[in-house]
Amino acid sequence: MKRCLPIAVALVLWFVSPVFAASPVGLWKTIDDETKKEKSIVEIFEQGGRFYGRIVKLLQEPDGGKSKLCTKCPAPDTNRPMIGLVFLKDLRPDGNEFSGGTIMDPAKGKVYRCKMELAEGGKKLKVRGFLGVSLLGRTQVWERVN
């Protein structure tokens, strides 16, 4: 009996661990929900138990966006370089999703409430920006970059 308990615990942890290991941390290719075109590569990182996202590369720009500034971003990000811009802020784990944070649309300079959810075993990320309630918003599906 004493031998069975460690084996049973190991089996449970082996089956359950992928659920707990699911994390949005990493590189993601953003896909515009209106045009269906690839827009950028972003990095989601964790700091102090919260998740943030920064732009790594703009796929539609000839130089990857290295020379592009965020002219429409609200202060303190006004006229900062787009590459490295932290546009996704303060998301916290909330069950199967990450919520409570904000996302900024650099093209419009608007900030929205945000939630995101991993899909397809962590290969895709559903990112929803909204005003007030989640029903009043848009969802983009991002693809994980290996």
C-alpha cells in the first residue's frame, strides 16, 4: 500500500500538470480579426503574478517596425517606439482565462479592458478587448510562435 500511494500521486500529477502548466508566456503572432492578415509578433511575459505583452516585430513594415513610433498612443507612451511597446497590461489568472487588465490599440490610441484564454492546448490565444462588458468587444485569435 505504501508503494502505491507515491505511484498514484505521480500519475495524477502527470495527467493534471499540463492543465496547470498552461501559460500564455511566450511569442505570439497576432492576426487581425477584420482583415485576417498577420500583423505582429508579440511577447507575453509574467511579472509579479501578472501578465503583460510587448511588440517584438511589425510584420507589415519593411524594417519590422524598428523606425515606427506610436504617435496615437496616450501618455506616457506617446511617440515611443512601437518595438518594445507594452500594450497589454496587468492580466491576472482567473480560472481558465486571464482577465482584469487592459489592452491598447496603438493604431487608434484607445485602451480597452481585456481578457484572454488559451485554446487548442496552448497553441492559440483568444484575446478579447472590450468596453464595459465583454459583450461589447472584439476577439482576435493569436497563434503561438515556436
